Amino acid sequence: MRLLPLTVAPDRTFTKEDTMRTTLRTASRVTPRPEPTRAGSLVRRHPSAVGRWVGAVGVSGFLVAGVVTGLVTPAYDLRREAVSGLAALDSAHAGWMIAGFAAGAVGLVASAVVLWQAVPQRAARVAAGLVAAAGALIGVAGFARQDCSDQLPACKDFGEAVEASGSYWVHQYASLLAFLMLLVSFFLLTRGLRRTGHSPLAVISLTVGVACGTGVALLVVAPPFVVDNYGILQRGVIGALFGWPVVAGILASRAVSAPSTSPL
């Protein structure tokens, strides 16, 4: 720390008290840098209300589009067919579902920003980064469209999809990677929430992570009892995968805004 030059009047003696007073005055002019808190936590910031609204509206828009578009699309089986089929090249209202994918992508990225600010712990911020990356991949999946509804045997994307286009495979891999990133983020977020005093939210995050992991495994393996209800199961899993980052961010933000005597 650099001390300011001292000017001593010629008619008075420079004392120890003068030195301490000048040092304190100099130190007060130095802007303190944020310091890590205990348990690997970082400085807490108040999340933006706009971010919370954008996250909630964006993800809700995606989920609503997945239901409404399915109801108005001719010959589409909401119970059996996947959400992605609504944005396929042969879908009558593909534009609606593509807009839904875009809204969901924006919602996830906004929720990631809220989580970054509301849960100031390294594991939680890695989780926030994964949520943001998943949002970007969902945006890619929305514009990389399937050829047709891949749950229908007549579609060339059905089964092993040997005749499927490259766009179909981009959609599949982007979606699957986004799901896996969200799953991993839930377990990292569990650690971050617990270490910043949000134990009840940590338990919920762990529970949602386990449930979603089971659901994704069933969608990938697709046993006979899942096939006839694939659309319903997928929508439930997606609702939890996309919805938990939004809810966790909002609840953790309320805890930040509430008065607290905690050093965090």
C-alpha cells in the first residue's frame, strides 16, 4: 500500500497519532477488491428481476408451444409423439414450435444469469455455465429440424434413421447434450445451494436431478411401456429439466433479497 506524502507544519511535532491518522485516511481511499467468503463462496450479487421474468416467460413459452402446437397440428398424437416432431420439415405449424425452441433457449440463458448472481459458489457457477450452454444447444436444436416425426414408423427418421438427413442428427445430438448438461448442473447446483445455506433447495435440486436422470434414461432406452406414452413422458421430463433452473433462481433470489445476519 502506498502512503500519501506527509506535510508537517514546522511549528509542531509530528507524533505517532498523526501517522496513524494519515494511514487510515489513505487506506479509506483504496477501493476494496471482492474477497472470497467461506466454503468457496464468492461475493453475492442481487439478481436482476428482469432476468427472472425473462427466464420464466421464455421457458413457459417453450412448454406451452409444445402443447398448443401439438393440439392444432393435424394427425399429431400428443400422447405418443415427441416435441421435436412439431418443428419437423413436414409439420403444418413448424414455425410455432421453432419460436418455442428459441424462447426456451433465451429463458435458460436468462435463468443461468440469475443463478450465477443468486448462488455465489464455484460449483453453482459452473452449474450456471452449463445451464447457459444447454440453452444455446436448445436454440441450435430448434433450427436443426427433423425430417418428420421420428416416433412414426413411416418416417425415415424412425428407429436407426439410416436415411435421415444431417439436420436430424444435429438436432438429436444437440438436444441430448443439452439434457445431459442440465442433469449435471442440478447436482453441481445441489452442492452450491447447500454451501450457501439453501439446504431445502439443495434437497429439491438433488431430487429433481435423480428423477430427470431416470426419465432421460427411459426416453433413450424406450421400453414398450414408454413407447405408447413417449410424448407425455418427454414433456414431463423437459418441464422439470427446463423448469428447475428457473424456479431455483427465483427462490434463491428471494433469499438474497431478504434481510439476513449471515456473513454471506
